[in-house]
Amino acid sequence: MDVTIYHNPACGTSRNTLALIRNAGVEPTVIDYLKTPPARAVLQDMIAKAGLSVREAIRQKGTPYAELGLDDPKLTDDQLLDAMLAHPILINRPFVVTPWGVRLSRPSEIVLDILPLPQKGPFHKEDGEVLIDAWGNRVA
């Protein structure tokens, strides 16, 4: 099973998404995108396959988004991609790539849309929200 997650271990949503993938019995390729950002073509491809615009794939909170003036509507996709690659914290996370598609898994349970494998048991998000019951069925 070829599954890749562009992960930030400091992010609860990213940790929950990774745990859901593992709860399906899959050990994904985990890329800490802050240390190893995707190549430009890979980032563009993930954004397109996720059905997002480049602007929708930018993280604003906790980033230099405002300081860099990225809210300027005149900026092109190429300029926004340049900023994302120069400052990987601007890449929203986690992006997950599976044979069934690509998603920006916010919230984390969106990963289940592109991971149609049975969950192996119950799953609770870090905040306690139940996503998968004791029989592996999605409840949220």
C-alpha cells in the first residue's frame, strides 16, 4: 500500500491523520515537510489533485503569511508557490497521497475518504472525539 503523509509532528490534526492511517493497518511514508518540503511539481500536483487552489493550500495561522503580504489578491499562483517553498510552514497540512486520491486532511477524518480500508478498531481523536467505534465503523 503506497500512502504518503506530509506530516508536521507538532500538529494535532496531522498526528490524528497519521494515527487513522495506521489504524487501517497501513504504515505510510511519513515526510516531515518542514525538514523536507516537496518539490515544486509535487506540491502543485498535490494541490491540483486535492481540488484546491494554491491560495486554499496556504496556511495562515502561525506562519509569516501576513508579514509576507500573501493576502494580496494580485499575487500569482507561482508567487504563492515560491513563498510556500521558501517557507514550508506556509504549506497547509497534512496532505495525504493514496492510490484513491489526494486530500488536505483538515479535519483529520477526511483521510477516510481516500483510504477505503477497514479500520482495525476504535479511534478517538486527541481531543476525545470518537471517530471509529469498537467494531471499526465510522461514527463521525
